[in-house]
Amino acid sequence: PSILGNTEGLSSEEIKRRRKEFRLYLEFIPPLLSVTALIIVSIQTMIDAVHTLIQGPAEDEEDGDEPSVHLMLFFSGLNLGLDI
């Protein structure tokens, strides 16, 4: 069985149309996963921020660790690479 379904007896134009449609579906999936992950992380961050605003920081979080600049630059570079 073909990914495009049963192509027996179809014209070449119909097969091209099905290939293009399949390719468009494949181009739709990665952005959908990316947006879904972004929404999930945003909601979790918002819940944590509201929790911190209401109850204050936990005792072990009062000093706060400094963010790792090298790690942030690494992920920013990866993101830039994906965007290009």
C-alpha cells in the first residue's frame, strides 16, 4: 500500500495533486508541534508565576540562582538555526 492511498487507475495529475497534498500535511505537523509546546510551556510558566505572586517565593528560592548565560546563548543559537 502506498502512502498516497490507492493510486491505481489515477491520472498523473491526480497523483501529483495527492503528493502535493501529502507534502503540505507534512509541512504542517512541525509548526503545530512547536506551537503546542510553546502554549504548554507558557501556561505552566504562568501558573508558576501566579503561584509565586500569591504565596511568595519558597524559602530555597529567595536568593535565586543566576541564569546560565552560556546555556541561554546555546539554545538561542539553536533556535536561530531552526528559523533559518
